[in-house]
Amino acid sequence: MSQNANMSKETFMAMAKQLGLDTSDDEHMEIVYQQVNEIMSVVSKLRNMDLDDCEPSNTFSSFQSYA
């Protein structure tokens, strides 16, 4: 299930342009590209976590008091 978290610069620039970002500022786009790759790396680590033995948290209870 391991996936490459890094996106190629060409793919990033194509997606940014399609999403309407101003891609003319190369310095700014390089910063955004690095940030996107860092976020994708963290998301990849989260997706690879083994949570088979973990029960989901019950955050909702119909008996909760709102006093």
C-alpha cells in the first residue's frame, strides 16, 4: 500500500494552472510546490498507519447532556 508521496514539478504546475493559480511567479510556486510535497508526505504516512486493532472513537452519544 506504499505510495510515492512526491508529485513531479510538471504535474504540480499543470494542476496549479488548471486550478487557476498564477504560475508566473517561479519563486512563489517553488515554495508552494515544496509545501504540497510536505503535506502529501504526511498524508501518505497517515494512510499507511496500521489501525486494524483500533476501535473508532465514539464522539457522539445520544445521552450527552448540554447543560
